[in-house]
Amino acid sequence: MQTVRNEAEAELLCGLLRDAGIKCMHRPTNQAAGAMDGASSSFGSREVVVNAADAEEAHAVLAARPE
């Protein structure tokens, strides 16, 4: 699992992982929960999640990405 700043970053990382054949999803974190009650869940930090069996490969894919 990796935490990123927003939904756009999460989509970017998931795109890289999917291109490598790794299934992933992202979800909002509970960081600052309630700070924006009623606001869209696309705001705030997100967790990028993969299956435990794919975690090592996912870390390698993300570590190799250009900054």
C-alpha cells in the first residue's frame, strides 16, 4: 500500500501498475476524517492498494518510475 496526495496521483500510479499487469485500486484514507464533511471523496490523500501476492512486484514497478 502506498499513500499519495490526491486521486490524480493515485490514478497515475494505478495506471503504471496496470500496465505492468498488476491489479490495483485506490481508496480515500481516513486522514483528517470529517474535515470536509459532505465533500467529494476525490479530495485528500488516497491509498493505492494491490493484492499481497503482488506487493513486491508493485514496489519494484513504482520504484523504477521516472520522477
